[in-house]
Amino acid sequence: MPEAVVIALAGPISSGKSSVAALIGEEISAPVVSFGSLIRGSQPEGATRERLQDAGTQMLNRLGPAGLLDAALQACGTSTTDIPVVWEGVRHRSVLEALVDLYVPNRVALFMLASPEQERRRRAIAEAGSERRLARWEKHETESLAELAPLAELAVSAASAQAAADQILAQLGA
């Protein structure tokens, strides 16, 4: 990597955030901090997505953005000195802003994953079990990425997780 960088990944349900984060983390020997893993770890095994979405919102409201970052770092066993680092599942502008504050003076680069919509929807519907259930998931406040999209350094649309990871790493000069 040409510089110390914090990579933040955002994207809709089934856009490949976890897969892309794992590939980038492996390629640059960086830890991956996953908000989804933090939330899932706070809930009973097999919790529904609706429950996880609500739990994430409640956790953010209770801890605030900086507290959520601290909890995620603790959950994955890393610290702010571990750079580069990949943050997977950024969902709120306030959390992105807290990331920027946390890592000053290092660069925080946000990437919006926008995998081909037909393929993403196919995966999402398979996970949801029905289009109706997916529509409920996508309407949850946690899934609104409108505030983040304009802040992304790059909107990544790729046919595979590897291609998306390669685009991000090329953008970073890795």
C-alpha cells in the first residue's frame, strides 16, 4: 500500500461486503472489522435479519458511533494501531465520520459496493426466502445508504468479489 489507509466498505444486502473485505484483508495482510459480526455476536444463534437490523440500530443508539467502533474493535481483537485495516458494513454517515476521527491523520477510504443488481437481488431473495421479505429488509432504516453514497471514493460494480477487491486495490495503488 502506498500509504496507511483505512478501507471502509458499504453496500446493500448481498452486495458482497463480507467476501470483498476478506479478499482485501488477505491481500494486504490487514484485519477485517465487521459490524455484522459484532451485531450477530450480540444476538442468539439464528436471529432473524429483522432482529439483527433492530439490534444494530439499538446498539448504535446506545453506544453512539465512537462506542460502536470501540465495540467492533474489541470484538475482532484489534486496535487503531493496526493499519491498514478493512471495516466491513459501514451503514451510517455518523459511523463513517467517527472512523475518520478515530484514525486521524490516516486516510479513510469509503467504497460503495454495487454489484450487478440482478445477481445481487437473486442472492438476496435466496437469503430472504421471498421478494416480500426482502422488501421488508430493504426498507429498514439500517439499509438506507443515501447519505453514504456521495462520500464514496469509488462505486464498485463487478461481476465477482475478486474483481471488486481488485478494483478497490487498484484505486488505492496497491
